[in-house]
Amino acid sequence: MTKTIKVALAGAGAFGIKHLDGIKNIDGVEVVSLISRDLEKTREVAAKYGISHVSTDLADSLALKEVDAVILCTPTQMHAEQSIACMKAGKHVQVEIPLADTLKGAQEVVALQKQTGLVAMCGHTRRFNPSHQYVHNKIKAGEFNIQQMDVQTYFFRRSNMNALGQPRSWTDHLLWHHAAHTVDLFAYQCGSPIVKANAIQGPIHPGLGIAMDMSIQLKAANGAICTLSLSFNNDGPLGTFFRYIGDSATYLARYDDLFNGKEEKIDVSQVDVSMNGIELQDREFFAAIREGREPNASVAKVLPCYQVLHDLEQQLS
């Protein structure tokens, strides 16, 4: 495919805008349709980014013949169903993490992708962040092997707010969203499947109905281990912080910055064409469409993560 790839983007919230900002830097791609539940807000965002078609219904955009691909930045509970709708309409699809909030939903998406042959990818952004790519390249070169990962995912979110501090129409989830990043990254970086997983959780929030604190242990087939702490109760610092402990070095990844164990900063600016993980994720999606290949973070490649999340959920129930 050499023509311009025409994209519909569903979800004009915090993450949808991150994708729109990233796509501005990618040649040969045009967002032609924007879908979100608040029509007035959708029109405002569309005007800012020069998007001609707006709707509150994904089906309206899927009916547009010129749309080649869809990016879904919608509530977690809609991801599997909407991914399936996109592929049934003949559109390539990238869905933001998580692929689904049940193993069954994830499996159904993967089954339809195999049936249609369309590009279907999930937004496991950590595979694309330059800091984690740097570590991955060291592993691939045989210069570093993970012995242990220690990961902290911390937010202060005791009410239902998004990354922009706006009220959410849905409830986020530590296990099915935030743990998915690290569960997938650990197996990806180790190049080895997860063979053991344990989890415990704290009290259920009386209003939100979810656990606000969680602890997860993972072990890969090659012997590497991972400890993941997650909280919606932590009043700073916020974000996800990774410590890679290996056989030849220690690396600390904080957002897009990488440090060694002595807190000396490592330059990762030349690892890829951008420092923006969302942009790099989108570049991979569009390249896979053009080249007719399976992308990194394809729905099939990330499916093992959702099996682990399912197994952990059984422990917690």
C-alpha cells in the first residue's frame, strides 16, 4: 500500500489526543474521522486537527469506504467488541491497551484476526519506548540478561478521573489495564514465557468496586523473576518505574529516561526515530499495513499476557 492510509480514531480523550499528536509526525497517514461520545467536544478536537468527519457512533465511521484503519482509544470494556466490529468491516485495527477485560474477549479478537488476515495490534507501548528498546537491544545482542525486574506502577486516583483530570465514564483497572503493561513487557524482554504468577490485592474501594492496591509476582521459563507493585492510592511520585537487574548491569527506566544503577543517565535519543512511544507504536501499525506483515504487539503476540491476567484474576476472586 503506497497511497495515504486513512484512519478513523475513536476516543477524543487524553490518549486519543496523544495518538493525534503522534500521527502528525508520520508521513502518508491522514485521520479522516473522529468518534467520541460528546459530540461538541469531538467537534472541537476535530477542528484543531483538521479532521472532516465526526460522529458519536463507531458504526458511522466504519461505513466510510475511504477508511483503511481504526485506532481505538475507548473504554476498556468496549475494546474486544469494537476490535471485532472493525475487522468485520474490513478495517485494520489498533486498540489501546488492554486488548480486552476477559481472556475470552482477547481470544475472540485473535481468532477473527487469523480468519481475516487484517493487521490487528494492541497498544503495549512499553515495547516501543526507547528506554525499553535500549534494554531489549542489549538482550538481543547477548550483552545483558534479566535476572529480576522490579516495577512500581503508582497513581493517585481515588475518584474516577482520567489523565487530564476529567471525570471518566468508566472505571480503570489495576489488573486488566496497568498490570498488562508489565506482564507483557517482562515476557517480551526475557524472550521467555511466564510459567508462574501470583497475586494479592488490598481492600475493594466502596465506590469504585475495584482493588486500589495490588502485588504481583511472575517467573519466566528461563528463571527470571518480576515483582510488580500497583496502587491507585499513592500520593506521588506518579507513573511506572522499572528496575532491570541483570547479569552484567542494572538499568532504571523512568518514563522515556534510562539510567544505570549508579543513577547516570543513558542517552536513548538515537534508539529510534522518535522519543515518543505512542508515535513509535503508531509507526509500527502503519508500517505493518503497508508491508502486509504482522506487527510487533500484534494481538496474537500479546495474547499470552491476557492468559496470565486471567490466571491471576482467578486467584483474586
